[in-house]
Amino acid sequence: EIYRVLKPGKVIGWLIGDQWVKRKFTPVGLKIYQMLVDNVKFEPIDLICVTRRNQSSNTRIWHYRAQKFNFFLRGFKYLILAKKPDGNNNSKIATKVRWQRYK
């Protein structure tokens, strides 16, 4: 959808983090970056780690909630910057998305 909507030569910025689901870590940010570069053929500009500055999650209540509800307190997210290539190539890029359901 991004490839279809974004004009040639324009840049996309995507802020995304990783996830933990049922004690399984998934590096969503890096997988999205790899998909944009390898499958969709965006030109990578930069991959930036954006850290939390207010540290409101560095309190006792958030550490308690993380242990009780089994999630991990990450201190950063990824900011992905990529550029749609220029050119008059009107060929469609086939991408196959495999949705995963957690049991």
C-alpha cells in the first residue's frame, strides 16, 4: 500500500517498535525494514533508534506490571527512513504478506 500511495522520489518515515507476545520476541522494526528494502525495493536512507526521554516507565509500578502481565519494557523504537525510487518503471511489484495469528 505504501508503494502504491507514495509518489516516486518521496520519503517515508515509519516509527515502530518490537513486540513480545506470549513470551515470544518478534523484532517487528527490523522485519519491516528488511521487507521495505528487499521486497518492496525502497532505497534505505537511515534506521534510527529513538529513545524514551521522559523515563515514565522507569518506575516501580511499570516494573511490577511488566512482571505481572509478562511484557518487556523497551527503551526505544525504530524510526525507518526510506525513499521510493525515481523512474518511470510502471511494473507492479508483487509482495506476499503472510499474516500470523498467535495461539
